[in-house]
Amino acid sequence: MDETRLFSRATFLTQAGGALVGSAMTTASCLGGQSAAAGAHTWKGRKDSKVQRWDVITIGNLSRNRYWGESDAQGVRAAICTCTLIVGAGFRLLVDPSLADAVEMGRELDRRTGIKPRDVSAVFMTHEHGDHFAGLAHFPEATWWAAPGVAENLNTSAKLPRRVEGVMDRLFDAVEVIATPGHTRTHHSLRFDCDGLSIVAAGDAVATRDFFRERRGYFNAVDFELSARTMDRLAAVADIIIPGHDNYFLADFRSTAG
Ligand SMILES: [Zn+2]
């Protein structure tokens, strides 16, 4: 008997078994399910949240994406941001209104949720970059909110027909305003619980899933190290991250995928 072959076969089977378990864990995590092999996954969200549902209204894209082989030096397409609607008892909160064209903004809101712009109670801006408030004027009946530093920047820009109110409290007693500096100094995101999951509408604190995977700030970040630490903090508190320019994703995929 060739002991080297025997050893190799045993080693192979052990490694193959391990790989299969690892694969099952990854698959279960990707599907949001629970794997017996992995043990019960502990989600971070509370079940008694006042948030009833949330929907991505527009899936954003970047003007240039280094993970697609594009240079940071110049934009190659128009950027739009990811816009999200958070709905709870008595409120509809829109995050980062993305579309400058009123008809398009209304159409996307209707396609994803069936509601009209006038049904939105409040609009929150994560930061003062133009693509994150491009559609704000289409919600004249809503309250306009941002963290105080962002509101000040927006109000002094003279680009808006009326003032944005600074807020730091829990919005509608359901949604937390959290400081997420790095992309800009005053950037703030929203965190809330829904269906037992902890969800962060990150704005540009996270550009896309690829940027989050490498904890990399977008090319125009004011502080890349601070951006990375902010993403670490978001990974610790979120099950799901809604980035500024991509579809939403599981925050812990990095640890489960190895
Ligand atoms: Zn930005």
C-alpha cells in the first residue's frame, strides 16, 4: 500500500468535506437562510421595530467604477444614487431623492411602491453632493431633513427653494441618524430594524458592494482612513447595507465567504 496515496486520499476527503460545509454555509448566508452546519445565524435587528417595510426606488450607479476597470480620472456615465423608501406606522421616509426629472422620479416611486410623491412624509439627505438631492424639489409637501452639518451646507448653497431642517434624533421614533464620516466630514446614514434585520441606508459612506469589500472610499472621499473605519462600524451594526450607488447586500458576506 502506498502510504503517500493513502494520506493524500484522506487529506483530500477531509478537505473536500470541509469545502462542502463551507459552500453550504456560504449558500445559506447568501439566501438569507439558516444553515444547520453553520449553526443559527444571529441577526442584529430588533423584531419590535415600527418600520414595516423598505424598498429601493432607484438602484444607483457610479460615474466611474474602478472595479469595472474604469479610471478615477474622469466620469464615463451620468451617476445616479440609490434612493430608498422606508415605511412605518404613519410615515413614509424617502432617503436621497435621486432623479432630477419630476416625471421619472414619480414613475420610479410608483413602479416600486405604488405611491405618489405627495404621499412621502419626509425626505432625508445623507450628504450635500448634488446627486443625492437631485429630486428633492419634487417633494414640496414633505419635510426636508438632513443632519445639522449637512443641512447647513445645503442651506448655504442656495440651490434649494426652501430650507432643510437639521435632525439628529430618531426619526418617527423608528429610524436612527448615525454619523458616518469619511466620504464627507458631516456625512450621516440611517439605521433601522425591519423583520428582525438591522438595515443601514448608508448613502456614500459605502459606494458599492465592491468598495465595501475592500473598505475603500470612493475617489472623491475627503478621508480614506476614516471611510474605512466607518465601513468597519457599519459592518458591526448592519445585517443589510443599502449603499449609495448599488443594490443592497448582506453586510457580513466577507466573513461567511472567507
Ligand atoms: Zn457623494
